[in-house]
Amino acid sequence: PAFRRAPTAMSEQDWNTVTFSKRPAKASASANKQQYNQAVREGGQIESTKKYTGGKNTSVAGTGAGANAAKLDAETEELKHQKVDLSLSRSIMQARTAKKMTQDALAKALNMDKKIIMEYENGKAIPNGQVIAKIERALGTKLPRPPKK
């Protein structure tokens, strides 16, 4: 069988030299500097404005972490996560023991980690309506819901 040879990529290459360098300085910036220096030498009037975010990361300067830290310092209310109500944790525990289930068995039935069930029963979990609804379905009881804020 006769093989047909494809054209080589080398024959289609551009071998011209390419050089990379920094951009030349803009003439307007140097012209402004020259005008400024000339005005200083002649004693002319110079107008300047303060840039509040000059030389800084603008995303942080006025609105970012600094402003949030100031707001937190000014905050007088004690900020805490909402936790599971004691009545909910007790009712989960009672319903689980009435069904003769362990925390591990309930967690496996819900396809969750045992730690989540433990946190709900100890009152340390942050309430999640979907998790509470899953527990209700698995235990076959209606559980007290946390009040909405």
C-alpha cells in the first residue's frame, strides 16, 4: 500500500523574530508632570485632590473588611447562632426511644451522619427544616418546629 505523506507543519511555520518589551510611557503622563514641575518653579497655583483609595485595594478600602470590622465593633447586640429548642431535642429523643432505635440506626435510616442526630438531641445543632422533616418522616411523629424570626 502506498502511503501519502501529509505536508509538514514546519514548512508552514512563521520564523520571524518577535520581541516582547514593556510599553513606552504615555506622553500625557509625562507632560502633566512637566507642567506640574514648571508651575512649582514659577510659583504658580497648584490644585490637588486627595484620593481616599489611592494606592490601595479599592474593594477593601471603603466597603470591605475594615468597614465590616467597624460595624461589628459598634454592634451592641450579642450575636449567636440559633440553636435547636430543648422541646424539639427531647421529643426527638422520646420518639426515637419509643421506636426502639439507636442514634446510629436513626442516622442510617435517614442516610445522615450519627453526629447530626447527636447534635439535634443535645440541642447544639443549628435548626434546619429539611432535616427536621426527614426525622419526622422516619419516626412517624410531628415534632415541634422552631419559631421563625
